[in-house]
Amino acid sequence: MNAVAQKQVEIGNEAGSLSNKELLTQLGTSLKGLSDEEANVRARSRKRPSHRKWVQDIVLFLSQFKSPLVWILLAAVMLSFFLGDNINSYIILVILSLSGFLGFWQERKAGDAVQQLRALVAVTASVRRSGQACEIKFDELVCGDIVELNAGNIIPADGPLLESNDLHVNEAALTGESFPTEKFASPPDDSPKKNSQNQLFQGTNVVNGTGVMVVTHLGESTQMGKISSRLATNNTDSAFERGIRQFSYLLLQVTLAFSILILLLNLYLDKPVIDSALFALSLAIGLTPELLPVIVTICLSMGAKRMVKKNVVVKKLAAIQNLGNINIFCTDKTGTLTEGIVKVHSSVDVTNTHNDKVLRYGCWNAKFETGFTNPIDTALRASYNETDLVEKIDEVPYDFIRKRLSVVVKAEEKHLMITKGSVKSILDICDQVEVATQEFKPIANFRVDILGRLEDFGNQGFRTLAVCYKDVTNDPVITKDDESEMIFLGFILLFDPPKFGVEASLEKLRKSGVHLKLITGDNVRVAAFLARQIGLATDDCVTGSELRKMSDDALTKKAESITVFAEMEPFQKERIVKVLQKAGNTVGFLGDGINDASAMRTADVGISVDTAVDVARETADIVLMEKNLDVLYDGIQEGRKTFGNTMKYIFITTSANFGNMFSVAVASVMLPFLPLLPKQILLINFLTDIPAMTLSSDSVDAEFLKTPKKWDNVLIRNFMIVFGLISAAFDILTFSLLRLVFHVDNAQFRTAWFLECILTELLIIIIIRNQLPVYKSKPSRILVVVNILMVLVAFILIQSPFHSLLGFAKISPLILSCILGIVLLYGLASEFAKRIFFGKQRSVIHY
């Protein structure tokens, strides 16, 4: 560590014993922030050699050989070297190296693609550099940076709070406490250690309010870094991931059992010990689905690249499988079902008479709020031609508990506290109502009328805000406690029309097996009005107050039949997701606000948009670059295609492996020699793995895309047994013909069977890759081309001048014709079996 970095660490460690002034001085910064030059110097000091690409590449390459079977085989090869069998040992090492490089290259490309996609939606921090605010990525932060915080921001580092205004932080990821913690900036001369409530921690997020902090700890030295936890990280495996892992373990165990059995049989039949051991180990490696993780990663990364072309960015690859599997999609209405451009319809007083003062005061409130950008305040600012000389004095930012926002302005020689928010939250803090200019009456006389107006406005589809005020000239500095004894001024009516074509988009989702749930914080009548406009059922809407009275069991029974959930609080959204999951559904949740983060994290697929607040984007598994249901539909279709292409490899691998294990076991008993040499087994494995890697770009039948997909172990097991036995039957037919009819020698037998293994495995990739007949489901061009190339390579190897080094021998045209005939019969039998199999077994995944 260089001197600059060492000094920063020492200062960071002393932060708890320094006052804010001393801390800023020691860090060489100020409230204006670091200079660009100094920031660059500190950024260079953070870089570590371990982050270099070549180091990561070496680690990734070595990880291709992490299987214990490979290490045992390498040990056996070293023993073979010691015994003088150098040529065979070299050939095995070359084949293993080529296989490792193939996996490394594909996985590296997949990893680079994912990093590029994540960069498209990277979360940034607002910092002060050379006195100017600018946006930088989290990994570009340095100690001494001054960070500005607003509602929705993720706190990017540890450090003390220098300025704050009603700042509340969600520290659940660090403490487990679900309620936000209020944070206070200590006076400049106070030691932060004396005031623990001014410390902010990486990975937590701002719920409401504003603040300014100085960075003292970054990365692994933060509290969150020390416990290796992040707010938006979801370490729960998906059903698909669990299914792959469980099935891989089962297949590995079966393969090892068969390999040990074959080794014991060969030893019992007095075959050479070293050759038998190498044969058994090579067989185990050839039969284990060691490329499964690589194939899955390639399929997912290719799917992610296709999805980005349709404005869908994948942050967590495994989420693609879940996206194709969702059958319930939960969303708010703004921007997804509606245009997302809120417009002001009118401003009226309690008598439903147009009133410019209501709009003017609402606009002043919107103009000066600093909590977070939102479409309502944007609409208010755009609807009023500002000509007044108004100065902001103070603010109490919006939060989702109070559901209101207060601003003090100096206008008309007075200091006015203006508050706007939901009608009910404004009613709670008013004791008077202004019925005409400067005419005030007790609000108790108008409460019923105000609630009646709210209901009427909701039935007309308007979102309604209320505005109130009071004179605070004598004490213009305010807190939440000052929101009392205010004067109710009137209503601002807003509307957001449905998106053009949204009904057709919903119909496409319904036909693909995905049902929409509208979950919103808006008034129930507004939500129901919109639902009726776009064709959603509104027979049974549920409000937040009704939800509080329901038990989980009662809600679980009703949730699937309810389409509209209105006036919902953040924890209630999360609760709805949980009960839907409990009923066996796969749930996607689209959110863009602070209040959506917990529900997004709970859902099987958290979905956000690129314009969402930081915490929503960081929590999301998938980010839509366009807030449109058609984009989501395209993403779901791509998810199902990716699932289908991944399943192709699993079906092909499991059936081929089971068939090979069975036939090799039979051959080991019947033959006085090893049916294949270890190098030949590894060569078969290598040549047939190359086409498998092209499955990620293969076509998927339209029938497969019609319904949500789930992992089905029973279907995979049945498929493995049926097609594995068919494969084994033709293998046994092959070596019976070779030994009993043609009476070939050892080398010719191995050559013929090698060729049969290559051709049948390449053919089966084409045949069983989809449920439809092969002539109705065309494979991708690259799959066909690579398959043909591998066939040519196989023929070249057995005809090349060095064929004897690989243990091959020349075979007669008659034997070759018989092998080709057996391969053709195998293809026809597999095609016939496929029709019968899928005609009788209809699984959830419809494969």
C-alpha cells in the first residue's frame, strides 16, 4: 500500500475521535469537495494488482479443472509418464487442455457480456468535485469525497453526516431493524463519536430527507464490507438453480458408481491395472456433465444479450430463468399501465370552485422540494407560470409514513408554511378551512364534504392532492411537529391517461399465462377506474386498511382472485408477494420507488426501470430501459427461450450419459479388452461438447413459449431412462455386429465404435432439441455447421497419417456403411420415441 492510501486508512480509522472540522482537514477536503486532480491521485492509489484482467483470466482458466475427477486423472497420467507411456499421456493432457480452454473462452465471453450489461444501469453517487456537483460510479469514490444524499439514494460508503434535513435511513441490511433510523448531523466542532446517529453506512439507503456526508471508509473496510452483505444482494437460489445443482449431484453419484463398477469388472477380468484405472477415470469425466455450468452461463449470457436489444437489461443472470417462469406480474400503474406523464387537470377549493391560489401554493411547494424527483412535482411546476418573488426558507421532506411534504417560503412579506399530500393526511393536520379569500371556518363542518369530494374525484379517475398552509413568520424554521393547526386550502386534481395499446399488451401477457396484479398506493377509486379502462376485473378491490385486518391465511385464499390492491403501504406490498409465492406462484414485481424495494427483493424476479431511484435499480434483478408492458412481454419470451435452450443440453447430456454408462458396462463384461481407450473417450467428450455450446443461439418452438416454465425432475428422469436405453441398445447392436459378424480386431473395434458414438451424439442433438418433428423445427445455422465440422473432424482423425497414435485403425467401406446404417436407424427410432414420449407425458414445461 502506498503512502497516500495508508494515510487515508489511518484517518478513516481515527474518524470516530475527530470533530467534523478536524476530519475534513485531516482528509484534505472541504464542503466544496476534492479537486479533480486530487481525486484522480487518490483513485489511482485504490487500484490493486489483483484486479488486473490477466490475473482473473488465470483464475478462471484454472477453475475449469476444479473437478476432483480431473485431478485424479492427472495423477494417473503422471503415473503413466513414470511407467514410460509418454505418448498416450501427452495426448490426454492435450485433450484436457483443449477442453479447459474451450470452457474458459466461452465463460470469459459470457462474463464480459454481463459486465457490459450491468454498466448500462450502474448506480452512481452525487459528489462535489472542485465545488461542482457531478455523478460518478461507486467504484470511483475516494476517501474525502463529499457525497450529497436524497431520498432513494443508496449510501455508497461509510462516513459521518455533515448536513441533514429530516434524513431517515433504512439500515435493515445492517441491523435487521425494519423501521428507518433518523440521522442527525453533529455540530462542526462535535466529535462524531459522541453522536452515533450521525454515522452512515455503505449499502443502507435513504428513505426520506436530504443530507451531505464525507467518505471515510470504502469497500472491504466498511461495516457492510466486513460482514460481506449488501442491501440489494439476494443469495437465495432460484428453483432452476436448485434443480440443476440437485440433478448434477445425482448424475455425478450415478456416474461414479458405474465407473467404480466398470473398474472392478475390468480388474476382475485381468485387464491391465493402469489402463483400467485410466479408462474408468476417463469414462467418469466423459459422462459427468462437467460443462453444465458453462453451458448454463453461455445460454443465460446469450439470452441477456438478446434481451438488451429489446430494452431489457439483466443484472442477475439466473433471473432470466425466473422471468420466463413468472405467472403473476405485480406492478404499480404509473408509467406501466399509464403514460407516466402526470398532468394537472384543475385546482378547486372545498366548494369545488376553481381556485388559482391552491395551484400557486402547490406549485411553490413543488418548486422548492429537494427530497426526490417525482412526476407530480414536475407536473405542478410545469402547470404554473412562475412570476412571483418567492424565497425558500426551510423544508420538511416527504416520507411514506406522513404522506405529505412541507416547505416554508417567504412571499407577500410573510413566511408561509405550505404543505401538500394525500387528502386524508392533510385533513389530519388542519383545524380550519378557507372557503373564500381570508374567510376561515372550522374544518369539522366540512370534513364529510371533503371526503365526499375525494370519492367523487376518484370515481372520475383523478388523483387528488390536498394543499394547506399557515403563517409561520414568527418562527420560520420548522419540523414535523409544526404540521398542525393548519388551514385547508383546496384540491389539486391530476390525471395520467392509460397508455395507448395497453389492453392489447395485457392480452398478450394473459395468453402467455401471465396475470397482472395492480398494487398501488393510490386511492382505491382511482385505481379501480383505471383498471376498468384497461379491461382488468375490479369486482373485488382490496385497500391497505382492509389488508391490515386480514390474516395471512385469509389473504392467501383471496390474493389470487383479487386484481387491484390500492392504498398500499410498502410492507403490505411485500406481504402480498409472499402470500402469492406461498400459493405456489412465481411472482415478478415491477417497482421504481423507495417504497417498492422490499417487495422487489422478496419477489422471484425484481424488475425496475432505468429512471427509478437508486435503491430500486440496485435491488432489481432486471431493469427495463423502457417502461412498457410489451418490453416486459419480450423479456418473458426471451426468458423462456433461454430456459428451453438450457434444458436441451440437460436432456441430451443426461440421456447420452445414461446410455453410455449402460452400454460400456455391458461391453466391459463381454469384451476381452477395453472397448475405448481413455484418450478416445476424452476426444469424444471434447468433440461433442463443441456443438452443445451453440445451443444458446438455437431456435425454440412456438409451442414451448406459450406457458410459464418450471424445472421438472420427473420429466428429466423419465427422458433420461427412455432415450438412454435406446442409445444403449444401438451401442450394443454396434459392438455385437463388430465382434460377432465382422470379427474385427481391437483397434478396428475402437475406431468403429468411436465413430458411432460421435455420429449418434451429434445426430441426437438435432433430433431431441425440440418437441416437434425434426423437419418442422429447424436448428440454427451455426448448430448445423458446427455439427458437420465435427463429423468431418472425426473422419479426418481416423483417416489421418497419425491415426495410430490415437489408437485408430483403417476400417472397411462395408463396416463404415453398417455404422452409418445403424446411426440412421438410431435417428429414426429416437424421432419415433420422441413423438410417443411427448404424446404421453405433458409436463409443466411442455418440453
